[in-house]
Amino acid sequence: MDVANVFKNNEKWIAEKLAVDSNYFENLSKGQSPEILYIGCSDSRVTAEDIMGVQPGEVFVHRNIANMVISIDLNVMSVLNYAVRHLKVNHVVVCGHYFCGGVKAAMQPQDMGILNPWLRNIRDVYRLHKEELNAIADENARYNRLVELNVQEQCVNLIKTAAIQEAYKDRKLQVHGWVFDIHSGKLIDLKIDFPTILKDIMEIYTLK
């Protein structure tokens, strides 16, 4: 891709927006009030706005390798707190995708250098669910099931945070776990049974 084309594309995009609404950018500059915080993967094939069919201003987006929610990651925690406490989003989504390179890398018994501390969190997801995963004979099926379980565990990590718990009490904020199927283009709601999953850990993590 020629980087110079990016600026040509930008001019074309501006013209298209103004042709529909001459006040488009003036209105966009007035602020944002998104309903959704989307935490997804940095993979260049998975763009949040495109797969959801949303417009600028409708979704607050954070992306990192393998859509992780790690309590000591200042970046994701800052995004979460800003979105929940200041933008007042009502939905927080963790969206993974099948054939995720980060999840696949975590499954390899190799030294990944600086990625090791990050991937360790995904390896811990495998450890928590190793009986189910080891029972899956097909490697790709096992890999994609780990993608789903990783989404589930990152949703659990969200629910452990004070920001999410306070917002749930205040306005019934909802957490969702999704997966994007690159092969079909479909967005899949994993319909995670949070009450069952959380019942044994909320004694420790629930705020009083």
C-alpha cells in the first residue's frame, strides 16, 4: 500500500461525508456519547466499526493483542474507567476472533521474547480450561475454542473491576462476550452464563 494514497483517500472520505451532510464534521467536533465500549484485537483484519456497521461517535474502541483485559495494564484500565465513569457507556464488549495470532502464539511452546509476559495471561486461560481443551482432538477447533474461552475470561476480568461493578449497581451496565468469524464475516454472541461462572468468585471480588 502506498502511504500517499492514505491522504487521497482521506480527501475522498471528507467529500463523501460533506456531500451527505454539510455539517458532518462540525457536529462530530461537538463531543461523543457512545453507548458501547468495544475491547477487541489489534489484528488488521478486524476493524470494530466495520464489523458492527457503526458510525464515528457511536462506539469507544480499545484494541490490543488478543483483546486482553489485564488489571495491571494501565492502557486498558484507563480506557475502561474513562468509558464507564465519564462517557457513561451502557455496554462493554470483549470481542475476539477465530484464528487469532496472539492466541495461537500463546499455544506454542516457544520463547516469544518481550511478548512472553503478555501471552502468559492467555496461557493461564488454557491452564484454567485445560481438561476441556485437551479433549479436543482437532488443533484448529481447540485453537478456536481457546479464542472463545479467552473472551470469557477477559469478560470475567472486567467484572472484577470496581468501575464495572459500580456502573452495574448504578445503571445496570451489561458486559458481553463476542467472537468475529473471519471466514464468514459473522459476529457471534457467545451468550456467556455470567451468573454461573461468577458465583464462586464474587465473594472475593464483589464491592460492598
